[in-house]
Amino acid sequence: MKLKYIIYTLLLLGIAYLIYYRISANKKIENAGGGGGGAAKGGPAQSLMVDGIVVKPASFANNLEVTGTIEANESVALQSEVPGLVTGIFFKEGSNVKKGTVLVKINDRDIQAQLQEALTRQTLSASNENRAKQLLAKGAISQEEYDTSLADLKSLKAQAQLIRAQLAKTSIIAPFSGKIGLRSISVGVYITPTTAIANLLSTDPIKINFSVPEKYMSQIKMNSTITFRTDGSSQLYSGKVFAIEPGINAQTRTLQIKALAQNHNNDLLPGSFAKISLALNVQDNAIMVPNQAIVPVLKGKTVFVSKNGKAKQVEVQSGTRTEENIVITSGLSIGDTVLTTGALSLKEDAPVKVSVVKN
């Protein structure tokens, strides 16, 4: 039993010594730290090196980025009004044609024969009408007989006019000037009104068809300038709004808009995808800061500004955001120095040394 108590006593003494040793070691470490860092503790804290900008008024164009489609100014799929055999094709695929040019001719011999017959009957009827008129003047026939002769003449004239209209339909004419596409017929083929002959497009100027969300409808004006690019070219093009749909699309909740752009070199092709920038309004004295200066918080956004060599956190209200900057609507004033780096490591009243960057 005595041996057991002796062992317990030794263990307790060992544990007590270890505790004492650990406490003593910790005090030495604290004293050593206090001796080396006393100046830092009692003296001024080291300033944090950061970049910043001085807030200046700037002109900001609030642009809306949307997508759209390039369309021909005028476009038609050429078709015949009457069925028949193609006797002539008078255009070259991919060429420019002028308004009124005969493009395709359909066999019209049967219609020509009908017209000759109608004209012969009309001539005979005209002679009969003239004779009846003379007889009426002499009282040899009644007014009713003359009226019948005159009605026959007018009927034959109408028939001849109808045949001429049918004859005109055998010539397919360009309804406007433009470029004609690839033809799908050949001479000798029999076509019907459903046969597609070729496409005719007028591409100078061209139209840009696009939609904007309903909330921007009050900011869209006639003759507003747009800029756009296409996937096929890096060139920046411009155009002007010339037509606005009078109603909102109930399914997409968007407003349909069309703009017109010059295309003298035919660089823009109908059907191309367009990336469009539309200027909604311009702010002359806008306050803008880089996006990286914004610090999101629970109730909104803040930025750090430098005042008397210290960082101050300021709550701000923001507007439109671009790829690089964001418009500040309240919380900042002209001349404030906004910190653009170290935002996540800064704290209120932290000493800072600012390197001002030109903006």
C-alpha cells in the first residue's frame, strides 16, 4: 500500500512540475515579444500601401447592350402569277438588277392568240357601233338597239383588257432594284405560282431588327443612334432608329425596334447576327469608380476613401455598371480619394499610404 501511495505522489509531483514549466515558458515568450514589439505596440502602426483614384466628374453614356438580326431593306421571293413553260431567263445569278427589268419570260403564245381574237372582235364591234350610231341619228333604229351595240363594244374592250393583264403576268419583272440570288429554274421548265424562282434583295441601306426590355421603352426615341458589330467583321457600324412597334410583345415583354444603316460596300449580309449598343441617356457629371473598389455588405455597397491618411468606409448607392466601372449616385463627392486596391483587407481608420492612379 505504501508503494502505491509513493507512486501516486511521484506522478502528481511530475504533473505539477510540467504545468509550472509550461507556464514559465509562456511568460518568457510573452516577455520576449513585449520587449521586441513594444515600439510597434506603443508607436504608430505601419501604413498599408494601396492604390486610389481622385473622383472627377465624367460624361457617361448609359448604353443598353442587346442582340439583333440584320435584314434586307426590301426582300422578295420571285414567283410567277400564272403557270407556264419558261421561255427565257434574263438575269445572271448574284448580279444587280434595276427596277422594271424583265427577269423571266413564260410562254404566252396562247394568250397572244386570244388577244388577237379579242381585238378582231372588238374592231368588228366598233364598226357595228359606229353604223348603229349613224342609223340612230337618222331614226332608222331605236335607242335600245344602239345601246345593245355599244354594250357589246364595251364588253369586248374589257375582255381585251383582261387578256392584256394575263399577258403581262407572263413576264416576271423586278419590283425594285437590288441583287438577285441563285435561281432554281431553267429554260424549258414548267412552273406554277408556287415555284420559287430566286430571291431579290435590296441591301443598301440595310435594316437592323432588335428588341429591348419593356422597362426601357420610355427611353427609346426615333432617330436614336445605335452602334453594332457582326461576327463576320471587327468593324464598328452605326445606324439610326427609324421604326418602333407601337405595342409590347405580350409573350416576351419586349419592344420591337428597327434601325437603318448604310451598306455601300455590301459588307453587311441579311441574316447576320448583330451585337448592338443603344445609348439610352447621357450623364454629364457622373461619378464613376472602378468595380474593384466596391465592397459588398449586407445592406448594400460601400467603398473605402482616404481621409487624413486613414481609411474610411462609406456607404454608397450605385447605378449602371459597365465592364470596368460603376456609376455612383450617392455617397461620394467630387475630390474624394477612393481606394481601389486592398479593399478586402482594409479596416475602418486603418492607416494607408495612397498611390494615386490617373482615371
